Amino acid sequence: MSTPDIFNQFFDVHSHIHDHPEHLEVFNMKTKWNCPMGTRPSDWELVHEAAMKNPNRVIPGFGVHPWYAHEVAENDQWKDTLKEYLEKHEKAVLGEIGLDKIATNPVSKERYDLPTQLEIFKYQFSLAASLNRVVSVHCVQAHGYLLEYLRQLKPDQFPPKIMLHSYSGSHEIIKAVLKLPKKVGSRFYFSFSKLVNLRTKKLTDNILMIPKNRILIESDANTLEMVDQVMEDICIALGEIWGCENTEVAEITFKNSLEFFGLEE
Ligand SMILES: [Zn+2]
């Protein structure tokens, strides 16, 4: 099925390809668009460079991931740096941000502190709303906390579009999010990856619950070499679930991505 056309309509909405910056020198993947997500101040410059070198193929993301929330919590300097990077890139995403109830610190072996994650997450979510930037949200076993927070916000406190990346929650959460009042629910998109979602049984049920125009695909890869293969795999999985050709999956998700990022093509 690997026609070159299909890769031309692959929009990888969430990756970490800058984790191996040496591969970025030769930007030789077939997947058309890529969105490397910064996870902490020390990787934002790499994301910025990838976007500068490939302006028609990269949408950068700048944010503090829940695994690094504790690293920035002591000193507010990162907030100014974050705003500076966002200002440099008109279309940049605020991401990756989020909540993670199960990940553990590889050094201390302790779970990352949830109140700190919540504080850093809420700050970034409201910054995205005030700067009118889209967000990419990582949420692992913390969807209850996320929903509780979302339910107390007014419509103008939401970013223009919100992506729940490698979505791993239940269908109750999908229903609740899509039903958020005053059309806020229509701002939510759900993205799926081979690396996270093909391991879970609930993928089919979740996909079928979400309107087709709100589904995105991503690699979540941390090396550029992996991107094409895992994008193709998640595309095939979606085609099986939707009962359609892979080219149609590529077309639909590409169009959804352009809408999500406010791009025209
Ligand atoms: Zn990620």
C-alpha cells in the first residue's frame, strides 16, 4: 500500500524527533508534516531549530511535560522563555503539557508529584487560552482530574483547539469532553499512535465514538527514522476500524490536522 501519495497526506501531529537531533540534519522522512513537541526548557532550542530549517514541514511545540514539572517548579524563569519561543513561531503549539498519574522518576523511583503537575499544567493551559494557541495534552490515568479542571472553566478560558494526544482514556471521558457546554466540546481532537494505542483493546471502541473530523494521527516517535513506519501502521489500523481505504484515512486525518493548526493547503 505504500504509495508516495499517502505519505504526502500524513500529518504527524505529535513527535519527539528532536531527541535525536543528528537525524534532523537530513530531514528525509516521507511523512509530510511533523510536530516535534518540546518537553522542557532544555529541548526547546532543538525544536525551534527544526522548525526554522523546515518551515513547510514542521510545526513546533513548546511546553513542559508532566514528567519535568518538578524541574521547573522552583523558578519561574521558564515562563518568560516559553513565551519567547511561542512568539517566534506564530503557529506553534503549546505542548507537550499534561498530567500523568503513573510515570515514575527514573532516579528517585517515586511517582511524579501530582499537585506540582497540576499547577504547571493549569498555568500552561490558561497561557494557551490567553495567547490563542492550540495545545497538545498528555494524560495518563488522570482523566478524572483533567475533566474536573475543564468543567470549572468558562468558554473563554479554553485554548482555541485542544488535542488529547495518544488518547488512552475511557469512552465516558470522550463523551464528557465532547459534551462540554457552549460548543467548547467541538474544540477537542483526539490523536492516536501506534506506539501507545495499538497496545490497547479499547482503540476500536474509542475511535468509533469520536466524530471522524476530530481524529488525528501521530508517531510519538523519538527518532525521525521511525516516523514513516509507525504513521503507516496507525493509518492501516484506522482504515480497518473505519472500513475504508488507507488513502481515505490519510485524506481525512490530513484535513483534520490542517483545521486543527489553522493551516491552509
Ligand atoms: Zn509526547
